[in-house]
Amino acid sequence: MALKLTTRRRVAALLTVLALAGLATTALAQRRRGGLGGPSRPMPVRSNTPYDGRFTFVRVTYETAPGGFWWRGQPAWSHGYPIAEQNLMKIMNEVSYLGAREDEINTLAVDDPEISKYPVAYVIEVSWWQMTDREANALRAYIQKGGFVIVDDFKATGDFGSPGWEVFEANMRRVFPAARFLEMAPSHPVFHSFFEIETLAGFPQAYNAGPAVFRGMFQDNDPSKRLQMIVNYNTDISQFWEWSGRGFRPFDETNEAYKLGVNYLIYGLTH
């Protein structure tokens, strides 16, 4: 895959300009969805774009546990959809030759056979995921075949009523009984696959209290082998992507969140 890398300063400026350019579209979409304080309504799910080899962002859907419908009555898996990933795809296409679809965002359950066509899968709010045995088996197969999973918007215990880490870990034991999640070191290649992210300390937070925690699941629990899943715990990186056209967060923090998202995708596509 050929990538176009500009200077760090130019890229940072570009991220800000692109984010601002999405203001009108983002604001209109938010009004259609009721805005931050709008009434509860069912989550509109768009039709999936048929696979044709072009990179398409995939968000994982799942059965949401009771208590996970606190954001305007919508299921936990859907928060920020599809604005967050649409904005990220615009950034990807500006800083690389990936040629990703920008507006077409697919949503798939992990036990949908179609998911095997996509190398990267994104899932959020996993403490409310009521994982079935079929999903556990399918997720195992997806990862063993080379799929890379990004876990984001993962709240700590008690935050917005979240059950926290334990529910997710129990589910993952059903996927890989021996799996361990290790603290990520900033020297790991995932943080240097495109942009150079030198430190994870003090990473920008949208609304979570305390530091963001980055954990990884590796093949054979060996950090020298392939990273199979990256987990953003006690943070919500996608919130910066979603709000980048609304002026809710400082530009510098939004740029850092975009850099992290770009790195994750590049790593998943090249490992």
C-alpha cells in the first residue's frame, strides 16, 4: 500500500481544516438525530455497501444489555455512528492513498459471514455486549484468520452505569480462554505505523475521568507477535472524531485522536 506522508505540521493543520469543513454536514446530521438533547428514538441503520475490494469501515453491532440504552434510547454499539467514522475516513483519504469509502459505513454482527471480507472491525461500549456463543466462535475465527479488532468508547465501572472491564474480559475468555490483555507500551509499532505517537501519558480525554488506558491482546499472549486487538479503556477516542466539526474540543486534542485512529487502521491493514 502506497502512503503519502506530509510534514507533521502540515498534517496537523490539514486535520483541523478537514474537521471544520465537516461542520455543516455534521450539524445537519445531528439535528436529524435529535442533537445532544433530542428525544429518544430508534437507531437508524443504513444499508450496507456490497463488498468490492475497496476499503470500507465496519462497525460491529450486537445485542445491547439492559442499561446500555442510556443515550437517547439507542443501543450502546451505535454511539457516534456514522459521523465519527465518516470523519475518520475523510482524514484517511487525505493523508494516504487508501481510497476508502467516506460516506458508506457498514454495520455487521461478528457472526455475519460477510465480516470475513473486511480486515478491520470496530466495536464500542463492549461492557454492554451480550455476546452469544455463536458470536464468540465467530470472533475467534475472524481474529485467527487475520482480522484486527479496535475496541473504543469503553467506560470504566460505574461511568454512565457501565459494568466495566469484567464483563468484557469474561466474554473474551469465551473467545480465547487463555487470552491476556497487556498494557501497551508507546514503543509498540501500532503507535508508529503512520504518525509518530511518542507517549500515551495524558492522552486527551473527551469526558472520562482519570487517564486513558491502552491494552492489547496478542497472538499467543506474546507482545513480539501480532497485535490482534487494541482496547481503548476509560476513554472515547471516537468522540473527538464525531465532534471535530462542532468545535466542542480543542483542535490539538482532536488531531491526536485522529492520529491514533489512522495508526490503528494502517496497522490493521499491514499486519
